[in-house]
Amino acid sequence: MRRGARAVAVVVAAASALLATGCSIGPLGSGEPLEPLPPGVMPDGWADGGPPESDDTTVAAFYGDSYTRGTGASDVSSRWSTIVCDERGWTEFNPSVDGLGFVSNRDFLPPDGDLVDRIVELEPEPDIVIVTMGLNDNFSLPDRADELRAAIDRDIAALADELPDARLVVVEPFWYTDERPASVDEINGWVADAAARVGAEHIAGASRWIEGHPEWMAADGIHPNDEGYAEIARRMDAELERLGL
């Protein structure tokens, strides 16, 4: 991908650390500290050790939570974002944080700042931005519904405005159990609407990609295992291919 024709794919979905089935708050909802990074993840977000030396390299940045950070995978190489980047030869910048949402657990962000700001200020500028956010926000509803809708619009608009050459691809939030509270579809709709307002492309169906397959879940019953992340990567790859990425 040439820098002059920069494509920024913003995949907005949900990928985060969650509660056990039936609970009503996420794992960070009680003020628990963030979990350590999984093996091989660079603290600065660069999954391959640092920024590319050449502007000809396609940089893919990820705005997400634990489902994009790779929690539950045996190694960073098995998370879906890294699989997608490796298959395409992209350089991956992935500062995703467990338990994070558009509004959920924002007080637990690391000292180096808000993820949207980090992506916007990234040098070199990302060619592709994959945002996987929203799953944890199910546990902020209904009390924070107005705040959540505003936050979704704000983050997607910020990426569109600050990265004007962007090609935005907004993916509906992931979900992790076969049972679906009404909030899942409600947030899916808000994310799709926010994408439409900035002229982004939208990928539907991601909340059901691992539905009905308990064998794709890690021992915690919350996050995918290596097989589950491979399936997410397969589905994401097909959607990105359809969009020409």
C-alpha cells in the first residue's frame, strides 16, 4: 500500500476482558489492576519491536481491548490481529487494553495516554487502523447510555478527522456468549450509525463469529483460545479481502 494512497481501516467492534457468564460487571469494574501483557507484546504497542524504517511499509494500528490484545492466546503470534498482519506483511501497532470500552474503565488507561490519541499521534502515521471496541460497554448500560453514544461518535469522528486520508472500516462489536442481552444489538446499532456518519464502511456479523463453539474458548470461558482467534482472523481476513484490503 503506497503512503500517497493511505488506507486507514477502522474496525470498530468489541474485544475486551469480561465477566463470567451471568455477572453484571466487567473484570476491571471493581478497580482491579490491569493484567500483565501476554508473551511477546511490546509495552509501547509495536508488536514487532518498533516502527518501520521505511515509509513503504503498511502500518496497521489497533484500537481495542482484550479480544484484540490477545488475552487467552498462548502467544501474541496466535491473536487474530497478528495473524492478519503477518499474512499481509503489515507492521502491527497494538496498544489494546484489557477491560476497556468506549466509556468503560477509561480510568485504567496506562500512563502513556488514551488509545485514540496514541493512534492519531503515531509516527509514522498508520495506514490501517483497526478499532475493536465496545464489548465491555454492555456493562455500562443502561445507566451510561447517553454518555456511551456520545463517546462512540467522538472516537470514530476523531479518527476520521485526524486521519483525513483514512479509509474507515467499522466492524460491529464482538460478543462472547451464545446468550445475548439486548444491549449487544443496541450498541451494534450505535456503532453502525457512527460509522455511517463519517462515511465509513461497515462489517456486520462479528458479534456471532465464535458463537456456538465452546471449544474455541480459553479456560476462563471469557476469551478465545488459539483456535478461536484463528477463526476470528479467518472471518476478518475474508471481510478485509472483500473491501480490497
